[in-house]
Amino acid sequence: MDVWRDRGNARTMTVEVFGQEREFVSGMTEIALRCKAAIVVGFILSLPGYRYRMIFHPWLTDPEGADDSVENVRSVMQQYARLIEEHTRKYPSHISKTK
């Protein structure tokens, strides 16, 4: 859902992922930073036997020290893109097969 596709007036931020610049939706990050909410990234791994494992990463921001400046939003979004890239490289079988 975070990778660019036409969503009208959705706020986006350009990040580098897999060596390419891509537009990621950034509105929720801006809201979280403005509200001093923790931003936690998690991935769900599908395991044999209809089991699942959740992998959580440390907070992307310190809720008390974060602000919603363009530079900070860009930094958080780039960290997020890096985590997606790392996860995808580690678990290539979990790549979504969409056009």
C-alpha cells in the first residue's frame, strides 16, 4: 500500500529502494510524528502449516523527540524503505506478485 500508485492528492515522499527512487505514501508518517506516536515496522512471515511469525523492528523514531519537519519525515520514510528492502532480500518468497 505504501508504494506509489495514483491515489489523487495523497502526500508522498521520494525514497530510494532497490537502487531506484520511488514515491511512498507519507501522510500517516507525518500524522504519527505530529502526534508524537511511536512508529513501529513489522512484517508477517507465512510458515508451513498455516502458521505465522511476526517480526518487529525497533521504533523508527523517539516519540518524544520527533517532529514532522520535511527532513525528519524523509529520514523516517527512508528508514522504512530500507527495512522493506532488507526484509524482501532476506525473504524473497514473500514478495507480492502484483502488476
